[in-house]
Amino acid sequence: MQYRKTEAKDAARERLKGLWTAMPYTWDADDEFDEAANRANMEHIITGLKIDGHYTSGNIAEFWSMPDEERMRAHEVMMDAAAGRIGTIAGCHHQSVKEATRLARHAQDIGYDFAIVLTPYMAARNDDSVFSFYEYICERVDIGIILFNIPQNYHPIGPALARRLAALPNICAYKQGDNSPAATHALQAAVGDDLVISVADEAPWLHNMTQLGLECLINFNPHLYQVPGWLPVRDYTECVKRGEIARATEIAAELKAIREVHAKWIMGYWKAGRMPIAEMKYWQELIGMAGGPVRPPVTDMTDAARTEMRADLEATGLIARAQERADVAAE
């Protein structure tokens, strides 16, 4: 970080713009962090997809399966791979407030721009408990802290609690896991002048930019939906910035088939209570990225599911686009 604690909100408004993605980590055959594969994925999103920022150790990175030392090593590797070319957020989620603080301090010390912290899942069923958790962390680190609200799984950070938290100097942004328009509108009315808001879903991104003025998308869709040489999410985002709303709408409409595959294989499983990490990793493999195995309690896909998912994704043309790019690069 290159700002003072009291400057965190200004730093977030300056830096949290554009498309930020979050990727699953890749494990090797011995179930260890695969440094080479993870570096390759980082290079893919930077040079191939022109992503603006990366969020490490999110839910889809299986952070909860990792010892804290492994997480910190992963943060170091991904920071080194980014090499200052894109913005960086470190996922410092932990039930232990002391460990969450240690992870955030480590991220601060090695140069991450921001840390993001989920609400705890134990002893945090009211606003006062959640506030005390974040207050403890914020008092002990200087790095800007991004709130992560997943109301389906944790005590929700509603507008009233968000206002209280926004008064802490280094609370600087809010990643909203509730993509309902009403929730976004209420949040924006409560803290939109103080915190950067990102709704964690590509589907409402065009609306959120054009109607609500949001400027940052933090989500895994940017690297699943795009391949080098075909960057529709980036393209329609740039069109909005230039005021070309009609053209942005045309480009966004091209993603309809891919969104339907995502709804079936990713969000469909998620809403049914099964984390679709294996599906995300297989999707990555199909478009030329590293994927690999998952760790329990996440379960792998069956051969039949892989065959069906591949056919669904092939029908969108995304796999063919990735292959065409790979063939050109190989020549």
C-alpha cells in the first residue's frame, strides 16, 4: 500500500475501477500450492485479458482449506506474479479475528493495495458483534479494508451497519454478494458517498455502470467469460466509459449464451448448496488456463458432468475462440 490509513477511502476511489477478477488456486499432484500454474494464470489475466485487478484467496480459491502459512505464501507468489502491473486485493477471511488481522498485516507489509474480509460465521449474529470484529482488525492495521457481504451465509451487513463501519478510517469499499437491485440501491443511499461499491455479478454490471454510476466489478466472471482476442466484458465496459451506451448494450448481449452456462453450472450448483469449484476449474481448463483438483469438502465432477459441461460451453463458441488464439500463438 502507498497511502496512509486515513487516506484509504480516497485510495479506493482512485484505484478500485474497472474489472477485477478472482481465480481458484491450482494444486499440484501432491495437493500443494502449484506456484508455476498459479503464476501462469496470473499472467493470462494480465497480458491476455487485460484485467485491471486481482483478488487473491477468495471463496473460490478454497482459502478455507489452506493453512494460514500457505495462504500467506500464496499471497506472496501472486503479488510477485502481478509485478505491480495490476491492482491487488488480499483475501484475509478468517473466523479468528487475530488470524484475520495477521493476514491483513502480512498483505500490508508485502504491498497489497487492499485487504478484503468476510464477516465471521460464529458468534456474529447481530450488528454489534460484526462491528466489533471489523473494529478490532481496523485498529491494528493501516491497509484499506473491503467489507464482503454474503447475506445468504453470514449475518448481513445492511445499510445501518454499513454506515457504522464506514466511520472506521480504513474501511474503504464494500463487495456486495446480494445482487438484488433493492439491496444495491439501499446500500448506495447509505454509504455510496463514502465507500466504493462493487456488486459481485457481471449480469447487472451494465445497469450498475449506466444507472447507478458504479465503477468497479470484483467477480470471477471476467476471466471465465473472456479469452485472449475476445474481451466482450472489457469492451462493453470501455464503451460505457466513452458514453457509447448503445454499442455497450450490443456487446453485452453477446454474452447471453455464456451467462446461461454460468447459471447452470456455477450458480445453479451454488444455490443448491454445492460449491462449484471443480466446475470453475474445469471451465478454466477448457479455455486454456490451469485448473486442477479440488480439496475436500469440495467434490470433483463426474465424467458425465464434464462431458455435458464441455458440450454446453462448446455451443457458446468460447472454447473455439480460445483454441483459435492458442493455434495462432503456436505458429
